[in-house]
Amino acid sequence: MRPSRWQWIVAAAVIAACGCSKLTYENWQTIQVGSASQDLVKATLGEPWKTVDGTWVYNDPDRHITAMVKFSDDKVIGKEWADAERGMETVGEQPDQPGESERLRIQEIR
């Protein structure tokens, strides 16, 4: 018995909803320093986990990934990627780290 059209549609929706994170190194690489806008970054990487003084922070503790994108006047002026496989990579101006007035805490709960 062949799967019906509806079974294919449901299967595709489940696959899309379950494991397709936008936060990938390949997507991060497509963000161009100097030209990418906040809307383009949001479309490429999704909603940021946190924002800190013009820097968007993305975090995926399950995959041990942290990415940051720094903006000035709605344009990307720097970005940073960190994961266990590639280490840390910075392009353009280094994104702001949380300062004295705000602390960024990442806690993995098991």
C-alpha cells in the first residue's frame, strides 16, 4: 500500500517541526557583516535567545552552540560562532560580552 498524499504532508510537517533548527554554522556563515539587517538575521537564524546592548545571542545547549550577532544602525557589524567542533570564530567587530550591569547565565538542566 502506497502512502497517501496526506500521509506525505503530515510526515513532512513532523520532520520540519522536530529537528530543523535554523541555528547552524552554514546559516551563520551566510550573514554578511556590513550589509545584513536585523530582519535578515532573524529570518536566517530565528529569534535570538537574548539581546544585550545591540548584540543578539543565540544558544543551543543541547548541541553546545553559542552564536552572537552585533548590530549598529540595523546592520551587522560583527558576529561570533562557538561550538565544540569548530571552536570559536569571530568576523568583524567582536560582539559585546555582558558587562557589569548585566550577567549572562547559561545553565544546562539535566
